[in-house]
Amino acid sequence: MIGMWVILIVYLLLMVGIGVYYRRKTASVTDFVLGGRTLGPWFTAFAYGTSYFSAVIFVGYAGRFGWSYGVASTWVGIGNAVIGSLLPWLILGRRSRIMSKHLQAKTMPEFFEKRYNSPGLKLAAALIIFVFLIPYTASVYNGLSRLFEKGFGIPYKYCIIVMALFTAIYVILGGYKATALSDFIQGIFMLVGITAVVMAVLNKNGGLTGSIDKMAEIPDATGKTGDFAALFGPDPVNLLGVVLLTSLGTWGLPQMVGKFYAVKDDKSVKIGTIVSTVFAVVVAGGCYFLGGFGRLFVDNVEGAPATGFDGIVPEMMDQIPELLFGIVIVLVLSASMSTLSSLVLTSSSVLTIDLIKPFKKNMTDKQELLIMRIFIGVFLLISVIIAIFTLENPTTIISTLMSISWGALAGAFLAPYLYGLYSKKITKAAVAACFISGVGLTVAHMFYFTFGKRTLTIGGLAIHSAINAGAITMIFGLILVPLVSLITRNKEEDKAYIEDVFKCYENPEL
């Protein structure tokens, strides 16, 4: 236990030290939000990966989907690596870096404003981001607090509050550069930790072969055995929905796309693509592979885990050596603090740059930085309150909170952002329609199915699942945007502006 406390305290002091170090190196808004657009490939790739994977993945998704799909849940990790990491870097990375620099866009709402010449789109995007990043942040707190309570016996309320304070300290002090260096250190913890944990868990049941054999003996709801060790598991249709939401969703999340704005040059994008993909294979693949063996550690009570879905991974961790559990705590803390820092930095910058600054045009850099730092504290406070409320409500599941957040954000932003980088024909009306459909479908589904406790299955696909709803919303947006653009078309005065925007790809200096 002493070893666990030492590891934890040293780690937290290191994070605070990084914030203090970068306090004097953050002189402007661009420095605070994007690190001056000077970050190299390793820092950017690790920042992308650690913002992607947090306690939500390790505790919430790995436990929930490992229980539902068995060893086949590993496909989710593979999808995260290929669709969620490799392809965004290849398809969005270079174009995002160049166009955002050309437009001098520091946030996604600012990108929408300057790409589509519409202040209204910036305002709408900023409001969507602020509202729907909150449940995501709450889900991160939720997952981490469960592990802390299990490992240290500390009530989850105090875990949430302390975590928020430490995150606030190093983000408020050092901004993006501090989070980038922290992410790099946190990423190393994650790579080493997840590998050690997977080996320890497998050894509990006779290694890889023995564990898979035991999974094959577990019956599903119909009494059939073998599905939980099968290649595609007992329910491949709904497994595909999970892969799409957790992988394709990153293409439209502001805290993920923003990493491309900060990368230094095209060479860094190429190296970052490889580093980010390898990181995702190890971390995401390891998390979901680990969760796939949850049924070997938790009793099945009328089709559900005795611990609840969010208690599966903590229960598994309780059965590994104590010192390794301490490393796991730091691993999950690392992942969660990096995700939290990215979320609060994104939210505070959006509120300041996209909501407040337009109404106070003479704001200085110093004033902007002060307001951003204040909003970081406000955002964390709201998230803490929601996290405590949801933890005290046993019906709230981490994966549901995250699915609502990702469904709304990616459903609203993915298609307009992707098409906006490549096509001159996308119209403001199409972007607005996608914003409305992404948020509207998510909110309607949330009230009708999630809160209304209704179910609907079509062709084996659980439409009532928040996960599948998020995936459907994203795909709907990809179809809706070109269709609306075809009907509305750009005005003549907009065409000249758009031509100027796309000249950025011909500028060798960008």
C-alpha cells in the first residue's frame, strides 16, 4: 500500500511541476491553446492517443463490451487503431494543419466560421461543444473514481475533487505545452502498464490458451457455448456499431481534431501517423482484449455482471498483485488526466475565443488567457457536480454518458469538417442542417429511449442503444451534407471566398 501511495504522489507532483515549468513559456493565446503550432510528431501523436483513451475506455467500455462480446471485443481496439487513429492522420492530418494555419483558426468553431464565412456557425458549434463535452468529462471522472475507491478505499467524491484540482493546476498554469509533455509521460505509463496488466490477468487463468478455453465454456443467454471465444463473438451486428462510434467518432471531436492544428509540419504528420497508430494498437487493443475476459472474474446474475458493468475491470484489477494495481491506478489516472486536460482546454478556449471575444473585440491576449483559465475552473466544477450525481445514480453507465457526448459532437461536426477540407461545394445550409440533425437525433434518442426505457431492434441492430444511435447519427450526417449542398448550392459571392480558402494547399510555406 505504501508503494502505491508513493507512485501516486510522485506522479501528481510531476504533473504540477510540468505546469509550473511551462507557466513562463506561455505568453500568448496561440501558445496556450496550440503550443504555438510548433509541436513535433511524438508529442502530437501521444497527445492524440492519450486524449483518445481514458478511464472511459479502460473501465467503462472495456468492461461493458468485454462482457457483451467476449474476446471479440478486441475488434473495437483494432477499429480504434485503424479507423480512429491511422485514417484520421492520413485523411485529416495534413489538410487540417494547413487550412487551420491559413485561416488562423485556433478552435473547431473558429474553423467553421472562417471556412464557411459564417459567424453563426461558430456560435452554434461553440454551444454544442460546451454542452456535450460535459457528459464526456463526467464519464471520465466516473471511471477513474471506481478504480481509486477499489485500490485505496477512498470515497469516490474525494477522488473526483482531487483529480479535478490537479488537472486544473497544470492546465491553468502551462496550457497546451504542459498538457503535451504530460501526455507524452502519461502515454509511456499507459504503454508499459497495459502490457503488464494483460499478462497478469491472463496468468490468473492459465495464460492465453487457458483463458480462451475457459471463455469458450461460458454459455450465452440461450445456453450455447463457444461464442464468447469466437472470432466475431455472439453479436457481430451490434459489435460493428461499437466499432463505428468509438472509431469514426474521433473524426468529428474538437479535442481530437485540434491536435492537427498544433503539429509543426508535414514531416511531423507522417511520423505522427505511425506513432499514433502503434500507440492505439497497444493501448486500445490491450484494453478491449483485457475486458474480453471479464466473465472469468465476475459472476453472472440474471444476464448481468454482479458488480455492474462499470465494476468489471475494477474487480479484475483487485485480483492482481498490489504493486501492479498501483501502477494500474497511475496508468488510468494518466489516461484520464490527459483526456480531461484536453477536454477542459478545448471547452475553455471555445468559450473564450468563440463566444466571449466576438462581443468584446478589443480583448488583449492577457485578458483572453485570464478568462480561459477561469473557464477551465468553471468547466471542471460543473463536471465534478455531474460526475458525483451520476455516480450516486446506479442506473447511469459510463458507456452511455460517453455515447451521448460522442453521438452529438461527431454527428454534428464530422461530415461538415471532413467535406469542408476537401470540397468547395459544401454550403452553409448543409453544415447547419448537420448541426441540427446531430444534436436533434441524439437528444431525441436520449429522451425517448435512454430516459424512456424503451427498446427497439431492427434486423438484429439495437436501435435503442446509445452506442448504435451515435454511429447512425454520424453516417446520416455523411449522407445529409452532400445532399443539402446539392439542393442549396453556394452563392456567387461565396464562391470567390471559398476559392481563396482552398489556395492554402498550393502555398509551399504552410
